[in-house]
Amino acid sequence: MTVHQSKPFESLSIDKARRDAAHFINGEFTQGTTGKSWTNYCPMDNSVIGQVPEGGRAEIDAAVKAAREALDGPWGQMSVVERTNLLAEVADEINRRFNDFLEAECLDTGKPMSMASHIDIPRGAANFKMFTDVAKTVATECFTTPTPDGTGALNYGLRRPRGVIAVISPWNLPLLLMTWKVGPALALGNTVVVKPSEETPLTATLLGEVMQKVGVPKGVYNVVHGFGPDSAGAFLTEHKGVNGITFTGETRTGEAIMRAAAGGIRPVSMELGGKNPALVFADCDMEKAIEGTMRSVFANCGQVCLGTERVYVERPIFDEFVKRLKAGAENLKLGRPDDPTTNLGPLISQEHKQKVLSYYKKAVDEGANVITGGGVPDMGDMNDGAWVEPTIWTGLADDAACVQQEIFGPCCHIRPFDTEEEAIKLANSTDYGLAAAVWTENSSRAHRVASKMDVGICWVNSWFLRDLRTAFGGAKASGIGREGGVHSLEFYTEITNICLKL
């Protein structure tokens, strides 16, 4: 593990920018009426970024009212072509202000700019572009059926916007995962009220400026900042003016949202927690498997819902795999987001740092063999940041907390297996079912094992390779529903069958 501290890029202000967030309601920025706010800290060094207003019932009421009026007014009256052309301009404006979004995202998260500039910001724009194509091209069913009198009937499906959508987005990929929901919601004619994570308020606020600039009607896109219980999050999910709720985050919060959604029988779409496995067979390409597992374990400091925390390796290559993954982890470069050589940033917050460190301690208490890491690195003048060491364990029991519970940090447990059947059983042995990765050069085994994974997505010889048209979501405790491409239609639209007797 290498620690780097270099000067920031001259064109960016990652170390001296101050950004105060604001609600964006009915096309206008406001500090709201509660008089409450909190301080937003940069996880890189715990320095103050700015203040964030906390929304209450009044702000949620105003945002939902604005969203409904836009739905019933100018937004609802636009043709699909007019609406999608406007959203294509949103994507273009995000790309035009690329550096502004990049700075904001890296200030909030501390993640390396090298990552955010290749994934977070481009995908934030692409989510609008892709779903405009879906909205313009998707067809519904249409067929005739016989009737007793022989005349027949014509049946066709009519898709309409679901209505006002509550979007509750997480802090690990703030712009990407927020626009993953806002993009299809707006392209399909809905309006939205966004409650971003309290840890990462900036890019959701900045998107309001984009909406203003390109002329998206007032009330189509609204942002209210706040927390969960007894704050904006709870008030939004309980609001009877909301027609659907989409959420990405931890399973416990998803359960609370489902309880709130039961009032009024509102549908939910949820991508929740994971404890994702990687299965590494002896016939794998070792270079590919190490490179892919390095990414799946340590990318974004392990704060990726699809990331790998359990690695199962066939016994003949177990020792070599552990040795090489250890070397890779110790070669990661921790440092400032604006240092182009940095490839591992901090965790999102001091609170999350303490959670991850508690698991580091618990692993040792449960009998883990610490292959590397397990503590806090010396980051010099950034020691006040939320830094932890990339960590690898072996030797834990299959029912150990660090093998069964989601940690969401830069760590994994590696365990040997002897047979394909054993590997499959181990992979499926948690309550979660979000993603898996299988590493093998045997195509028959690849298809056979992948088909037996109890997950929403299984990669073979890759990780995080995403075609945005494919179905995305989790099984078991990892979520409800699927989004992506035409699959998003099932949540963001209501379909009415119209039957016309001929």
C-alpha cells in the first residue's frame, strides 16, 4: 500500500472549494423554512465543504405539489419527442459542465477523480441519453382475440406515466445512481422528488442548475435534502401524493420504506444490500481473475453494492491467488482525489469508518488470519479523513459475521473450495442475492455455475461490465424489481389494456 500526497490540479479546487447546498423546488433554489441545517464534510480530510438545509414536511409538501402540477400541466402535455429532446439537452449540459460535476462529486465522496471522470459523470449523462431512446422506441402489445359472436376484439396496451416518483439515492455513486432513476422516470413522462443522501448533496443540487439552464419546466425535477426518520426521507415516502418510490441503499432502510409505501399501496423498486461472492476456479485465467477481483473488492474503497466481499478459490490455486491479491492490495495508492495516480480514496464518513473498523476488529476476534491491512493508514495532513487500509482475511468460519454481513469497505475474505457443488453452495449461503462473479475458462462450467447463482446479475470473467439495456436488480434480501432498458417500464409506467369489440 502506497500513500501519495501531491498538489491538486491547478484547474480544480478540490482543496479550497466551499459549496453550500440548497433545496430545488418548483424550479427555484431555496433554503426552506425549517431553519435547520448540517455541515457537509469532505471525507478526504474532514474539512468543511459547506452547509446543507434540512427539509421538513413543508418542503416535501411543496415539492410534491410542484411535481403534480408539472405532471398535470406543461410536462404532461409535451409529446414524447419534445420531452426526450429536452432530456438529451440535459445530458449535453452535464457533459458541458463536466468539471463542475467532477469537483462536486469528489468533494462529497473523496473518491479518485480518475474513477469519477471515467464512470460517475459520464454515466450520469448517459443515463439520460439511453432512456430517451427507450422512451421513443418501445412498443406495447396489440392483438385480436375471438369472441363468441364471431366478430372478434382488438386489445392493445396503453402505457402512461406512473405519476410523482420519490427517488431516494445513495452516497456511494451519487450522480450515477440518482440519474439511473431520474433518467427513466422523466423520459417516461413522470415527475420526481429526489432525496439524495445527506452525505452527498452536491451533484443533485447542481443538476437543478442544469434543469434551469435547458428549460425543463418547473416542478419536473425537485430536490429536498434531509435525513431519514423524522426528516425529509420519512416525510417523502409517507406522502400520499407520491405514486411510486425507488430506492437504492441498505436493506434495513428498504424495509422501513416498504412499510411506509404500504400506506396507499404504492409500488416500490429497490436495490438493496449485498454480500457478493466471486468463484475462482483452477482453470481460470489467473491474470484476469486477479485484475477483476482487485477491482470488485477495492473499487471505490469497497463502497459498491455490486462489490465482492467473499472470494472462493479452488484449492489448487488458493495459495497463489491469496499471495497475488495481497500484493495487489499492498500496491494500491491512497491519496488525494485530484492526484491522477490515486486509485483508492477514503470511506464516505467518520461514522462509516468506525463501522468498517468495527468489522476489522470483529474479524480478528472471530479468528481471522489477517493477510494484509486491518487498520488505519498514516495519511499525514489528511489523518482526520475517513481512511482505512485495504484488508484481506482468510480462516474465518462460514457463519462468521464478516462472512455473512455486508461491511461495505475495502475488504474481503478468501476461502478455499474443492468441488463445483461446494462452491455453488457457499456462494448462495447468505440472505443476499445481488451479484456474483465466476472466473473460469471452461465455457460449459461458466454457463452451468452462473445459472445456479441466486443473484440478479452474474458476471463471467468480468466485473461491473454493464449494458444499460439489461435487467438490473437483486434477489432475496437484495431487492425488489428490475430496472434498465425496457425493464424500467414496468415500474415507471402504468399499463392499461384497452379492449375494443369489432
